Amino acid sequence: MVVSGGPSPRPGTLNELFFEAAERHAKPDAMQVKLGGQYRPISHGEILTRVRRLARGLWLSGVGRGDRVAILSENRPEWAIADYACLTAGLTDVPLYPTLPADQIAYILRDSGSVAIFVSTAEQGAKIASIRSELPGLRTVIYFDDVRGDSGVTMASVEAKGAEGESAETIAAYRRGADEVRPDDLATLIYTSGTTGPPKGVMLTHNNIFSNVAATRDRISVKGDDVSLSFLPLSHIFQRMGDYWMFATGSSIAYAEGIDSVPNNMQEVRPSIVLSVPRLYEKMYARVFHNALASGGVKRRMFFWARRVADRWSDVTLAGGKPGPILGAQYGLAQKLVFSKIKERTGGRMRYFVSGGAPLAPEINKFFYSAGLMILEGYGLTETSPVIAVSTPDAFRIGTVGKPIPGVEVTIAADGEILSRGPGVMKGYYNNPVATAETIDADGWLHTGDIGELRDGFLAITDRKKDIIVTAGGKNIAPQPIENRVKSNKYVSQAVMLGDKRKFPSMLIVPNFEQLEKWAKRQNLLWTDRSQLLTMPVVQGKMNEEVMSELDGLAHFEAPKKIALLEHDFSLERGELTPTQKVKRRVVDQHYKQLIDTLYTEDQASIE
């Protein structure tokens, strides 16, 4: 069975999207950035001028059409201005995660053949300086900040060069050049940081991304006066496409100061749309329950009463029914007394969140839906620009990622793998025809590597194909749904299931130390550091009890038999996570092999 999202949007370019949006909306606050302690607006007019001058400055600096130009920066307005300048100049940009170490940056710059790179700060510039001798093709380093490194220039100076001799004729020539870019021209080269193997350069054309923006814009209503908080890395296609979407609809894009500042920035910006990965919602969920439990007394009872009411209300509404007058009145009171305070923490005017990058636990999605905060879960890959399917307010079913967007077809292969076809499918992997042929078959179907199901036209993701655990007894286990169940426990921060080719599944657990340490204090336990705390049998017993309590209903062979506790979170720097917080299961298995092996030794005391 093939499910289609409907007709494809007409072909187009990101340049067309940029000029049309900037000229149509012409707002004073197309972007917002925090300077001097407060958010300040940047107008469409200023962005148009800066993009044009930077594009011309790149041309005058010897960067020619079709060249690759890298961007190494945190989210900020200069990132978007550099991106649009490259696109309108007919260049291909190569985004780099700002957290990447220098050696991985060197690999991508060499493989892509980048001739120039934008860097945000002196710190990022120092990474490039340390590998410059390995990059004979890299000619120019351009700093966003007013600093200079080895042979570097500032973005302001490149813009100034582009402004020299500017006239009606030069402006018209620039616009003609931008309009000459075709839908099938390469817009960007994004190197995937997959859970296995070296990164591959995903070639995305202008129309790949344009079609995705157009289809999503048609599927999810954006009013034009929306404000979006941008904090996921723009080097990842999810946030980048989301920002194109916001720009195209005339919404204001406010840049967070950093991931740790998101809660405060939400209060300042008061966004109506936020894109994030499930980790944000997991942390919000844990914080809400922590605050409820810590409050005690009347407030605690009120919270759990409100939750029960909201659960009943959501069961009725999600089934397509209308709550009766008594339940409706109770829900209204629950909103006023409890859930309104949760909404206030997001700024008070959130219309919806969008979740992508990894599966979101259904119980977390249902809780926020019940509280009046809708999370529209979507699904896609870098290779599909990225959206394949997304939930909408009108087609919302918890436990699924919605229906395919216009132009996209989805089918399920015999082995359960999700296949997708449509205008968003990449041109291929850069300089890697073998990997391209392995991913896109002769009929144009892209093999996603994910396992899923189609349920009345809705797509549900059940696991990663390569993540399937096959025990020594031949039992196949999908770990992600089990991990999501365990992570919903207030004492658990992170959970990774292991057991491939082992006798039984096991699990590594990173406790929620805020909760665990409070419990330990109530037990009058004494410890000097987390390592000592986790060696205490009573603590191990407590964590085992909490984990096992989330496993009811699983088949015996699916349930982890033993757990091991870690004193620190999994880390991007140690290579255990991708930049979108996906766990690299094989890396984790290698890093903690000695600890994992102890769970399978015959004489190891069970923690069951």
C-alpha cells in the first residue's frame, strides 16, 4: 500500500522564497537578537541589503558560482544572512555543527572542497587555524564577530566591499544572477552525523527544500504574526527548514542565546511556535512533575486532580467526541488553576510545538495535549529535506507522526522499513554513488532505515532498522519504545537498551540526579559524590524498582533483565550522541563495554 500526501507543490528556489517573503511582508522584526540585555528587531529591509552586499562581496573576493562555502556558527542572524547570501550568489553552502571538533571539521571541509568558511567567534576561528595547514583549498576565513584570525577577514568588511560602487545597475545585475538559479541547482551540502559510519554529504537542491517549505506551509497554518524561537542547530536541516518556513510566512524569528537559555528566552520572546527534539519535552515533563511533587499538600493534590480530569477530557476529544458539561467545567477549572501556569512558563501564547529528530513518548505528548499545549510530531531525514510526514491540528493522532505532506509518497517494505518518494528526496550523497544507490532504489524510493506502520493513512515509527536488537536466542527487540517508557519515569534522565547477540536485554540508565538525590536525603544516606551514591545497594535497588515499574505489559524476552547506572549524561563531545541528541548505540556499547560485560557474567549478582 502506498499513501500519498497529494499533489506536489510547483518547483521553485529558495531565492524565490527569500525575495518574495522579504518584499511582501516588509516587517520591522523579521528577526530578533538579544543585544545589551534585550531583544532587538532586524527588519526585512536591512536583511535584504545585507544579503545583497555580502553576496556581491563574496563574488568580488573571488568566490565563484558553484563554489562551496562553509558556515561554522551557533544560531544567530548572521548565520541566516550568510546562508541567503550564498544561495542568492549561486553558491553551495556547507553547514557545520559548532560543537564539532577540529579534526571532524577538517574532514568535511576537505571532502566538500570548501573554498571559504564563515566562523562566528574567535573560538571557532581557532579551530580552523589549528587545521589550516591540512586545507590547501580553503582560501578565506570570514568572522561574524569583529575579530581576525590567521588570514581572516570580518563579515562587515566583505559587506563593505559589496557596497562599494553600488548602483541601480549593480543591484539589478545581482538580482538577475539570483533569479538565474534553477530549482535543480545544488543549494546545500549537509554532512549527516549518523549513528554509524563516517558522515556523508547530503546534496539538497533548491527545489528539495523549497518543496518541503511549500508543502508544510500549506499543511500547517501560520498566521503571519507568529514568533518562533530558533535554538536547534541551524546546521541541521530540521531547524533550518523551520526557519525558512517562518521567514516565508512573515513570522518573526528570535534567536535563543543558547540551549541553556531557552527557558528564559521563552519568557522574553513569548513565542507562538517552537521546533525542538523530544529531549526538550522530556525535560519539561520531568520539571512539571518535580515541581508538583515538591509542592506537597493542597497544590500537589490539585495537580494530580487536574491531571486526571485532563486525561479524561483528552480521551474524549482524541476519540472525536465532545466532553459533557460537567467534564468540560472541570477541565476549564483545571486549566485555570494548574495548566495555565505551565503555559505561562512557555511565554503564555504558544500555539503549538513541533517535535522531530527522534520518537516522542506518547505519554509525554498526551500530557501536553491534555494541558492545552499541542505538540505536532513530525518525521523525516536530512535526505528528505527533511519532512516526510507531520501531524497537524486537524489530523492529530498521538503515537503517530501524522500523514505524508503534499508531494510525498510513503510505503512500507516487506521487512517493515519505511520507504519515501517525492520532490524532497536528495540528489544523492556527494562523491559517493555507491551509498546513493544503496539508499535510493531504481524506482526513486528512498530507504529510510526506520521501521514503521501505516495506520489509516497515519505513519507510526516503531524503531530504527539498524537499532533492532537480536538476542542470542534469536528474539528481535525494538528498543526505542521501551527506552521511551523508561524515560517517562521521574527518576530517569536517559536510558539506552543493549543486548545484541547477548543472552538477554539490559539497560544503561542515567538517573535524574535532582530527583534521586532528594530521595537519598530523605533516606538519610550520606555520600560525597555521585559515583559513591550509585554504588549503594539501596540506591541501586531504588533505581531498579523504578525502571522495572515501567515495563508492565512487555513480553518476557523484551524486558531488560538488569540495569547499570551511569554518573553522567551521554555526551556529544565523546561521540555518544548526534547533534540532534540521538544515541549512537554502538558507540555507547563500546565505551561502556566493561560495565556492560559485568551484567552478563554468571557470578554477577542480579539487581532484579
